[in-house]
Amino acid sequence: MITEILIAVVLVALLIKASIRPSNFPPGPRGLPLAGYIPFLSKLDPEYPHLGLKKLADQYGPVTGFYLGPSQPFISVCGYEAIKEALYNDDLAGRPNNAARRERTFGQRLGVVHNDGPEWQEQRRFTLRHLKDLGFGKTSSEGLIREEIDDLMDEIRLQSWRNQPVDFKGMFNLSLINILWALIGGQRFKRDDVRLARLLDIVDCFIHSANFTRANIPVPTIFLRLFPSTTRNFLGLRNDLFTPLQDFIRDRIQEHVTDRSDDEQRDFIDVYLQEMTKRQSEGDSSFHENQLIGVIIDLFIAGAETTSGSLGFALLYLLHHPEIQQKIQKELDQVCGDSLPQLAHRSSLLYTEAALMEAQRLANITPLAVAHKALRDTHLQGYFIPKESIVTVNLFTVHHDNEFWKDPEMFRPERHLTPDGRKLIKTDHLLPFSAGKRACLGEPLARNTYFLFMSSLLKAFEFRPIPDRPLPTLKPKNGLTLGYDGFEAIVTPRT
Ligand code: HEM
């Protein structure tokens, strides 16, 4: 009897301890003892986590705190002021570390996106510097991007022959992987390459089977070992999908090991292998083959779906707004004459640029960015944020800020131009690539790719909805990023 009473007392004491929050913790819902707010997460908004977290902000304020389970603090940050403070607080520039995420990279913490500390800093700096040297985001990569645009335009011409509708489902992914792979592995794939189709399926399936908030639930490693598929499905993190991608990348690295030369750096893999050899002869190093595989997986996952989603949504918005499409085309004709747009034309294509900015604002491809983590105890908007808290920045709430944008639901490119239309208005209320230490590493390449693809397609073709059919939906496909649902359109060449 005494033992039972003691166990009950210990349990009650544990429950009480678990439900005590640190003083000055951000306001938020309590949830249940031990489970915290986990059982209610998907009820907030069954489809879109960013809308669910916004509902909490409407109730509790811009910085909301709750617990996932007994001990994992989760901080949801909404609205421009709080988000800006969070992104520029280096104490919040960590990334959550859990077993499910580490599965992506052989059970270790590797790569750029889900890493932090000195290893992340070293890998991020190296990747950015050398991708830049290889032409990333510079005019020297324009030829590479142009090659993919030409290929895509041939595909569109082929599909649209005799006014057949063109199917845009997955249309851009191949071009984007090819641009990345040319920089990373020095090759491009053909549209009908079956290996590539498989890789694209993996990336798509991983991103769109995932759930942003549930992925952060701290599930012990043992669960993942004992019940791998149930745990992965519960978390919405299908890292098991990565094995073929890892194998593919490893094979390409081995090919590079055999045929590379120290005198010529053909691509990122060559540069990385050279650094690996140099560092390993110096002793302890974060540069090794599995790390390289992790970095490449991250570039694929972070780079392809985001840019493809941006292109798909931009076209969708222009199908919904033919008058804006025509205005862009008029500007493209005036500035570029008979040729296709180039990066050099960009500063003269202000209306086009404004329309592309507006499509990015409304598409919200990464509404919650990537989850951040508090590296040490810190403060946000006056609240105490304990070390190890998971922190999400809800970029959607900045892009839909009623006070700033006035009519945020409307697709209105003019809002990004001065009243005389002669200058672009740059504002940090537009944060598709986030900001601060963790801002998107691929921003220069993504911006150039987005601009060159959209402006070239609009210069060469007119895009119209299929007559007598409802307009294709603007409702996004959920996942780690928001994707466009496949759609069809009538595409006619402009002469
Ligand atoms: C329109 C396209 C893109 C959008 C909207 C986008 C957006 C973002 C956002 C919001 C983040 C998270 C920032 C944060 O956590 O605060 C991010 C991170 C990242 N992005 Fe992008 N991205 C795009 C394209 C690319 C491309 C093309 C690449 C690679 C070539 C790339 C590589 C990365 C990497 C590696 C990170 C993680 C950075 C880190 O954790 O240090 N992204 N991106």
C-alpha cells in the first residue's frame, strides 16, 4: 500500500513539475499534462500549420509558447516586429536536432539545413563560397539557366501542338534539378531519364508527405528503431525515402574520385573532394564523404521544390489575371525587342519584377521557413525563451499583414512600385527567403532562375485557362513547402 502511495505521489509531483513553465514564458495554451499541446496541434487547422499557428497568435499575441510533450518548449512567432527580432537574434539561429531528422544523413547530424554550431558555419560558408565561384547567382550561370529554359520551351511547344492543353504538373522540377546538378555534379539529365524521374519522385514525396509542426515532436530514438514506419508516418518525416538518393549521390562522388584532377575544378564535388583531402591530412575535419552527401541532399531538397513552386504559382496567378499577364508582355516587348529577356534587362523590367514579387508574396512557398532553435536562454519581445526551444517564424503573417499591405489578399503588382511606376519599392515586409544568419543560402541562384524562367516564358508564350473549365485552383498543396497542384493551360506562341 505504501509503495502505491509513493508511486502516486511521485507521479503527481512529476505531473506538477512538467506543467510548470519558466517564469515569463510566452503566453499560450496549456494542453494536457505530459502530452502538452501535441493532441491539439492538428485541430488548430487540419490542413495548414501556418494558419493554425496564426489562430494562436490572434488569441495570445505575436509570441506564443506551448509544450510538445512534457519538456519540449515550442515558440510560435507571428507578425513583422516579432519575426524581425527573432531572425536577427543569433541565439535563435540553431536548428532542432532529433533522431528522425538525423535519419536523412545516416543517423548523424550533417549537412547545412538541419545543422548548427561551428560545423554548420564551416559547411555553409564553404558551400556558399564555392557555389559562387562556380557561377551561382552570377551572370556566368545565365548560360546554364538558358539551356534549361530552351529545353523547357521545346517541351511546351511539343505538348501545345494543335492547341492541346499543356500539363504543368512537375513541369519545372527537372529543369531546376538540372541547374543544381550542373553546378554540383557537372552534368545534366535528359527529360526522359528514368533515374531522374525516380529522384524527383523522392523529393516530391518527402516534401509533401511531411507535416511542419508534427515533425518537431520529440520522439525517442528507440521508437524509431522499434516502430520505424509508424513513427515516420506520425511525424510526417519520410527520411527512409532517401536511401536511393544517397546511393545515387555516392556513386557520382565515386566517379569524381576516379576521374578528377587537382589542376581543374569542374564542379562542387571536385572542389569538396580537394578540400576533404587537404583537411583530412591536417587531422580532425568536418569534411568527409557523408557530410558531402548531406550537403547535396540539402541543396536538392531546399532548392528544387521551392523554385518550382514559385514558378508554378506565378503562372497560376497570371492565368487568373490575364490583364497583368498582358501588361508584363507589353513591357517585355518594349524592353527586349525580338530577343528573350536576359539578366542585363532586369533593371528595366520593373513591372515584370513587381509582378514576380507579388506572386512570391501571395504564394508563400515557405510559410514557416525552416524551424529554428534557441541555442541558449534568451528573450524575445520581452518574454523568456528557454535554451532548446523550437522556434517557428510565420512568414505568412508578414506577407499578409493587413496594416502594412492594406489589401493583402489582392494580386496587385503596383504595390511594389512608386506611384509613377519608375522605381521598385524594396521592403523587408517581403521575406520569401527569410533573413538573418539562417537566411536562404540559394537566394542569388533562385532569384535569377525565377526571373529568367518567368520572363522568357511570358515573352515567348501566351498562357490561357482552358475554355469552359473552372480556373485552376490557387489552393496550395501542403507539406514542408507549399506546392502548386498540377494544372493545365492553353499555351500559344507569341510572334
Ligand atoms: C524561390 C526559391 C526559394 C525560396 C522561397 C527559399 C526559401 C528559403 C527559406 C525561407 C529558408 C529558411 C530560412 C530560415 O530558416 O529562416 C531557406 C533555407 C535554405 N535554402 Fe532556400 N529558398 C529557395 C531556393 C533555394 C535554392 C535554389 C537553394 C540551393 C541552391 C536553397 C538552399 C537553401 C539552404 C541550404 C537553406 C538552409 C540554410 C541554413 O540553414 O543555413 N534555397 N530557403
